[in-house]
Amino acid sequence: MVKKLLIANRGEIALRIMRACRDLQIPHVVVFSEADRESLPVLLADEKVCIGPAPSPKSYLSVPNIISAALITGCDSVHPGYGFLAEDHYFAEICGKYNLTFVGPSTESIARVGNKTEARAAMSAAGLPVLAGSDGSVSSLDEAQAAAKRIGYPVILKAAAGGGGRGMHVAEDSDELAAGFSLARSEARAAFDSDEVYLEKFLESCRHVEVQVLGDSFGSIVHLGERECSIQRRHQKLIEEAPSNIDPGVRARLGQAAVQGARSLDYVSAGTLEFLVDDFGEFYFMEMNTRIQVEHGVTELVTGVDIVREQLQIASGERLSVNQDNIELSGHAIECRINAESGRDFRPVAGTIKRLFLPGGPGVRVDTHLYSGYTVPAHYDSLMAKIMTVGAVREECITRMRRALQETVTTGVDNTVPVLLDVMSDPTFLTGQFHTDYFSSRDLRPAPA
């Protein structure tokens, strides 16, 4: 049973976990860096512990500092949120050695799919379709070009140790592969402390669709439907919705494949399997995230399942509160990420929020750690808020999102609200027929420079 939880994260996800703790009457401790001393989760926490200066390696990525914070405050459990140490099997293992329950899957599950090439192999062995790709990582340009010749151009280079768009480069021919190979490796090294990269066949017209799964320690595994994640910039998600606009038969097969993949890992806790779906309804496993997702809220809105609460209850040794037969998708939900970004290239920015008004009304949910006077630090991810709307049908959901974005006022820090408003009126988006190249094929208004 989780008796006292350390929240090893920051920003809106720390606040989200804190709220689940209060619903379950679980005392909690929030860790923070010096840059986050005045952040909302810290101001509202039951207890708080400073774990170091602003740079992540000295605070949110410091395993000794986080473990020490848990032990000195008497915590018996740790929730990693997303990012930082959430998918670090070493961190999960260390938690176990200090008798701290890691709110997430087993160390073995995290390790098996943490490396993307190994995850491809594991899911292929479990019967999930994968794209043609290199046999593991490629360590030299010659090896990469030989693999690309076998796969057929275009190909995409990806970092084996992580995701989030870092280390990803598309190559249409051998010259582009030569130009992108060293860059992809250096980006991967900087982001994930590993320059390991691999190749996959690049699908030029496809959708990015992911399936949310939950598993408990009694062997029950369910899926909560899928999310559409194709609206991206820099290979990073900006808008998500549930359900996606795919054929019901494809939806059913995706759900079955996700459960099949999770079951092959004896998966426990919340996880997400990500797929690429082509225009013919064929889909291919891409990666698995062994943590809560940024966009989990849209699934909660259409299923009524509190995913963070489920995580905490599973970690307490309880059974899933739902089974596959009683999970029903009702209505439609959309999430827009409000990021501190500026310019046509979505450059991350920092600054102080001078004036803030967040939307409300029927069908609107806002997850954020913002308040007037809050300083958005330059050290971390640019996410400031997630605005979600839900409606009976997609059209109503979009109308509510347009209203919510029009009501949103944030001065002092440039953000993505203007471009998101443009998307909500764009004919291609309104049809639901779009691909992952959506932004590169449109001249939508960026946030002001």
C-alpha cells in the first residue's frame, strides 16, 4: 500500500499527481530545484524538499538526491511522472533497493523496451508488425548506408535510447543520410547520453496513433482506446485527440495489438504503445512509453478512468478498477499544448507571466502550474499548460476548443495559442484527414516573435 508518496517531477504533472494523492488521501512530498522554488506544486505541497540547483543533472536527474529526499521524509513510494527519470530502469532498480515502491512497471519491463531497437525486436517477437529497419543500431555511416540500401529510401534515423523527436533525421538519398548521420548521433548523445542510432523505413504519409494500456499485478491488462497524435512540430506532439479518425476495424486491431504487446512484457502500471498508421489501414509498432503520458487527460475524458489514480492503486497492490468489457469511449476529446515558444521555428522562450486568464465553462479542462507572476524557467521543457475540451462529437469538441483558446490570456511569455487557434479553423484539420507532416505542408501563423 502506498502510504506516503514522493513526487519526483515538476510542473503540471507534479500537480496532477498531487491531486490524485489528495483524492486517495495519500500524504505526499514534492521535490524541487532552486529554479522551481516558487512553482505552484511546491507552494501547494504537503511537504517539499529542495534537491539541487536549476540544471536537471544536479536536481531532477540526480538519483542520489531524489532517493535521499524520499528517505529523509519517510516516503515509501516514488512517482516519476513523465520525462526525467520516468523511464530509467536504473532509477527504478535503485528505488527497489531502498524499499521504495516505484509507481510504474517493473525494472525488467522498462529495460526491455527502453532501447528502441530492442523494443522493435521484442514487439516483433510478440507478433506486432514493425517497419523494415536496420538490424539493431548502426555504428558507422557505411553500415547505415548499407542498411538504407536494403530498406529502400526514404529512411529515418532515430535515437535508440530515447524519443521526443531528438536525434531524428529523414534522408531521401545517400547524400542526405551522410549529412544527417553525425548530426543525429551528436543530438542523441546530448539528449540521452548515448549516440546509438538506428534506421527505419520512413512513411511519408502516415498518422501517429498511440494506445493507452493498464496492467495490474494479477495479470489483468486492458487498453483504454487510442489517441491521435499526428499534429506535431519537430517530431513532437502539439495536439492530441481521442478517439482518432480511423476505421473501427483498425481501431479494434490496434487495441488487440497493444494488449498483446503489453502482455508479452507481463506489464504492470500505465503504458502507451505508439504506432504509425498508413492510409490503407496498416499499422506498425514504433515504440513503447513505460510511464504516464503528457496527453493522458484526453483518454480520461472519453473513458472516465482516472489513469494516475489507477497507477497509485496498482502500486498499492490493488486490482484494476475496470475490465475490457466495461470500458466504453464516450464522446470526443482534444488537447492543445500551450508551450512557451516563439517564431516560425517554435523556439523555446522563458520569462515572467504578467497577466493570466485561463478558460473554463462546459466541456473544458485545464492542467497547468501557471499563475500570474510565475517565471517560466529556461532550464526545462517548454510546456506551460494543457487545455482540453470534450464534447459529444468532434465538431462540438473543436468549437469548445476554439472558445477556450480565445479566452486564454497569457502576457509576458510568447506561446503557441495563436497557431493552435489557426489549426482549429483549418479545413484540413476540420476534416480529420491529416498526417504527421501537417505543419510542414501549411503556412499557419506561429506564435509572435
